[in-house]
Amino acid sequence: MNKIKVINEPSELVSMLRAVDTPVKRDVLKEVTLEWRTVKEIEEKYGAEGKEALAFFEKMKLVETRWQPSGGNRPDKAYHTYYNSFHINAQWPVYEISDVLYAAMMPEDEFKEVEDNILEQVGKEGRFAGDVAENLGMTATMLKSLVKRSVKMDYRGHRLERVKE
């Protein structure tokens, strides 16, 4: 089946840009595009960074998963890309796309600091995204883009919540 990901919202570009921002992520994405790969196979070949790439792809809904026999007592979780192609509908105001591109290209140390501030605002119970954006002095588009980049939090409706591992 041919599955096409249609990108209509600017913050969705963050996941696409971040999916290939390192050589390891790019190579892992290529591998799971070609065939089903288990976490164990990816971790053996690419180390912890490969395993983190799979977690990122799963959070971004770029991969599908299935359980497959491993020869051991338990089956292994295997990954494969969900989409065959992407269609980008790109007509957004400059102020929105500039927030999205900045969030996607932000240096890792700066992102970690902003991510920690957002997680502090979200707390354990979660929080309305508009309140978080207002408290941190950022646009809703910027906040949404930063959340798209993070594997530690996600949107549940209009609320931000920590991702449970």
C-alpha cells in the first residue's frame, strides 16, 4: 500500500528536518525504509544513538512497529517506515516558518535548556499549551515546533504532557 504523509502545518516540518539531522539518524531511517529492523539490530550497528533515533521516529509517527520472533523467549519489536512519500503544502507566513526553522536548527545545548524550561512548566500532570507559551514568551508555533522536536513531551489535545516511557 502506498502511504503518503501530507504536511499541512509548519511545525510538522520539524520532524522531517530532525529525522535526518545526523548521519546515524539518516542511516537508520534508510535501513527501516528498506526492511523491518529490530531495536537490537539497530543498536548493534549504530549504538545508543541508533536506538534513540528509533524512539524519535516512533514519537514522530514516521515508523510503524510489529512484534516478530527473535529466537529467544520474547519477540522483538521491529520498525519500518510508515510512509512511502511526503507531500508538503508549503504556504505559510514568514513569522511562522521562521519559528519552525529556528526550532529545527537550534543547537542541541540551547534546545536542551529550552526543553527543560518547558518540562518544568508542564510538570507531572501536564498543562494547557497556551499557558506554557505565554509564560515562556514564545509563539504557539514555536512551542509546537519545540514539542515536535522533543521525545520527552507531546500534545494531548491542547495540553502538553510528558511522554511516558
